Amino acid sequence: MASPERPPALVAPGPALPSALRARYARTEQLPGFGEAAQRRLRAARVLVVGAGGLGSAVLPLLAGAGFGTIGVVDDDSVEISNLPRQTIHGERDLGRPKTASAADAIRAIDAGIDVRVFAERLTSANAKRILGDFDLVLDGSDNFPTRYLVDDAASLAGLPVVWGAVHRFGGQVGLSWAGRGPHYRDLFPQPPEPGTVPSCAEAGVLPSVCGVIGSLMASEAIKVVTGEGDLLLGRVVVHDGLRGTFRELAYAEDPAAEPVTELIDYDLFCGIVAEPEPVPAASATSVSPGELAARLAAGEPHTLLDVREPWEADIAELPGSLLVPLDVVVRDAAGVAERLSDDPIVIICHHGVRAETARRALAAVGVPGIVLEGGLDAWSREVDPGLPRY
């Protein structure tokens, strides 16, 4: 496959840098082909980082150190203790704080002259145009498929390049999506995976150092896009295996038969996270709230609590009396699992509810009904038992 034509530098050079900044960036200005003009482009560039988690923590200090003049951060989450091993932009003092707040502090600690713009909200179809509208490029470090497709579509409509990264257990990927200049994310992944088939970072874990590797590649790609230096990852994906210490490259092209993106949609619905909006009769309800389940258990009503998480998760936190059967076992042998369950009503439990819904459907397909604990153990710990460890 022929390499796409190299686009020109994304951002025009800003004003001449004062002597203090020239001294700060002396080691990068001396790079062959870089020079003061490239540094002035970076200072004039406005970059939005989606997600202040593992990848955002790796990317944001590098962008600040490289000299990006305007950095935006969008994230609606707060810092939890289980974030700290891989989300190193946050510390113990930040527990409970919005991730955007601690991220902004870290950026300003590196360079107080950076214009930091904080969006402590979830990126949605309703606000994406407003948030992306003031930036030149986007770095997507989100950890879920609805947000990845939303970012790609919103950036495509706005004509913005997107440097995206993804991490999973011991490896990760990084690429550049730029509709109009080359292929973009939907050309590589036209359809999202089935819900529950790809565990999130919270469910599957990730080696902290992999976040650093993928985040560094993302930051390098952003610098190349802004300055026009180097060969961009248009039509290429870099895949890193942290256990083997290897990198490989996958090539892909634009899909000529793909439907053009003309509007933003309901991305949870597109990714199968929620069902089609339609009335559900009470008799066929497929979920139970944490409060309602707690009341049923307190009343002594018989239940089989089927936990479909991984053993390491159960070692951290579990509901007493629950039966641990990991999701892959349920999906692979639903009939066999069903034979070993009692006739008591089945309540299926996972971390957030997504895997439990996948298990419910697998069991329903072999004639065994069950209901899902809404929001999983995470919701239970918030609404019923604050003493249950969260992760």
C-alpha cells in the first residue's frame, strides 16, 4: 500500500519566543529539521487530551514539557486508589479529586505559562462540538469504545486529526486518524466489538509501563503532526507487546464503501451498551438495583449470586455467598454452568454490569433466566456498603 502524502505542518509558527523560552527549548531546537520555527508551532498549538487516566497521565507531562501552548483536558472521573499505579499524574494527595484538577496542577507545575483548559465532564454527542471547536488536534486516551467512536466522528466533522492510543494488559496500540488526509478509525474498526467481549482496563488490568510506552508514542505523533516533521502514522498502526519487548506495524487503507459521517449519534447505543429504548414490562425486568437486592437479601429471600468477574477481582472484593464463574466460562459453556446452578433466582454480578449482561444473555439462550445487578459491585459499594473495597 502506498504511503499517504505527507501533510504540511498543522499549525503556523507563533510569535518569536522570548529568551527564557529559547533557553528552555534549546535541546529540542537543535534537532535536525526542527529549529525555532517548529518550537513556535508547538507554542501556538492547541491540543485536547480526552481522558486523564493511564494514557492521559503519560501524554500530558510530555506535551507540557515539549512546549504545547494550550492544553485541554476532558474527563468526568475522580481519582481512586487503584488508579495510582498507572495514572502517575495523580498522587495520594489527589484521592477523591477530579482528575482534571490534579492533571491541571501537574501541567502548570511543569510550565506555568501554558494555557490549561479543563472540562470536568463526560464527552458526549451533545458537547463534543463545543469542546473540540477550540482545538487544533485531539489525543484520545479514552478507555471505552463509545468515546473512541465519538471522538473520531466529531473530529472528522471538524476536520481535526486524532492521535489515538489503546492499552490492554501487556500491550497497546497507537495510530493517527485524519479524515480527508488519510484513513481514520472507522476504516480500521468499522464496527465495535460485542459488549463484554473486550474487558476494560478496570476489568482486565494493564501493565503500568505500557501506558508510558503508548503515551510517549502518542506525544511524539502529536509533535510530528503540528510541526510537519517525520512520517505520520496515517494508514499505519503501531502495536506494542510489553512482555516480548516488540513492536510491529499494521497497514490499513480508507474503505471506499464506508458510509460518510454526517452527524453525531448515540454511541452507547451504537456500541450496544444500552438496549433499544422501549418499555420493559415489570414481569420481564432483567436487572435489580443495589438497594432492592440488599432488601431482598436482608429479608432472607433465596438467591444465587453468580459472580462473573476474574478470580483476582474476587480477591479484592466480593459479596458473601456468591459463586465465582468467570465470564469466559459462562460464554463458552452456558449449558454446563446452568446445570450446576440451583433453582433459586439468579442475580449476576460483575464490576460495572457490562459483563453480567453478557452472561445473562448467554444463560437466557439456554433457557435459564437471570437478572443483573445494576452498576455491579461498584454501584453496590457506593449505595449499599461503602466499606467494600473499590478498584
